[in-house]
Amino acid sequence: MVLLGTLVNGACILIGSVLGRYLQHIPEKVKETVMSGIGLAIMVLGLQMGLKSEQFILVILSIVGGAALGEWIDLEGRLNSLGNWIERRMKAKEGTSISQGFVTATLIFGIGAMAIIGALDSGIRNNHDVLITKAIIDGFTALVLASTLGIGVLFSAFPIIIYEGFIAIFSRQINTFIPTALMDSFILEMTATGGVMILAIGLNIIGITKIRVANLLPGILVTAILVTIMYYV
């Protein structure tokens, strides 16, 4: 089922949000320890994915090229600016904690490498490991956010389902017009490149680094270009 990972992600956000409304006094030590454990698990997943590459030079070039492109266009800054604009607009119209919780949670769950890479993995390989791992992170994050920002966090599940579901479904269609060998090579190197980004997310979660992971996302496009060039040359 191509949408399994997407639906599990949405369900975890819903469940976490509901629980968060009833667990408003979670000890800080518990929050920190659980998030550290999740961060370590994410790092292991990223390492497993990164080591699957058969031509690691492609991964290096993709990360370097993607980082340069992402920093040049300031992708993370633009996404943050868009999120701030949407939040201001919704606050101006609604002025309620529901809109604040909805916008904040949607940005946190939607802007990141795992959402895109996980949806691509679900659509192309029917592998939901990344999205299910993301679902666990999002569920706990939703619980924490809902305990402070209110029930508006719950409604963020719906745009996330639409967003990830669209990517997953669209990704599956490309199998009809891309050669199997090229697709297999792209999946392998895309998985490895995405693994590096997921490792960065894990490092950020446990507080070791503050890598602008969103600015690495163009690396996926660079991977596609490099793999295509090598296939046809």
C-alpha cells in the first residue's frame, strides 16, 4: 500500500495531539531522554541508508552541490519566511491558539528532508521505514506541542497527509517512463544521499549540531542529474 507510511504518519500526529491535551505536565527529563533516544535511532537509520551507495562519490557530489544550491537560494530561510507570513496571516484573521498550533505544527512536520525522502521511498520502493520512523518522531513532538499550543496541533495532520501522499503517488508514476536500470541506480544513490540528510536530522535532534538540513534538499535533484548523466554517457 503506497500510502501506508503517509497514513501512519498522520495517525501518529492525531494520537500524539490528543494525548498531549491530557498530559500537560510531562517532566523535562523525560522529554529530553526520549528525544535523545529518537535522535540516536534516526542516526542509525541514516547510516544504514548512506552505506548502501555503490558510487559514494555521487553522494559526496550531491551533498556538496545540493548544499551550495540550497545556501545560494537560502531554501531554509525562504521556507521559514513563508511559514512566518502564513502564521501572521492566520493570527490576524483568527487570533486563536488553534491557528497558532496548526501553523507551527504543520511547519515542523512538513518542512524537512524526512517528509520528502520518506514519501519518495514509499512511492518508488514501497518501503515505509523512513515515514514510520518520522511518524514516531512526529507523534511525540505533537504530544509535546499540543501540551503547550493546544488542540490546533491536531489539524496539522491533514495537510501532512495530503503533502506526503501527493509525493508518494506521483513518485510511483515515474516508473512508467524511466528505464528500470536508471531507476534502480537513482533509488540506490538517492537513498544514500537521503541517508546523509537523515543522519544530520538525528544529530540536530540530540543537539550535537545545528545543520540547516532544508538547504541540503536540492542534493536529491543533483543526485538525479548525476545518475542520469552517468547512465547515458
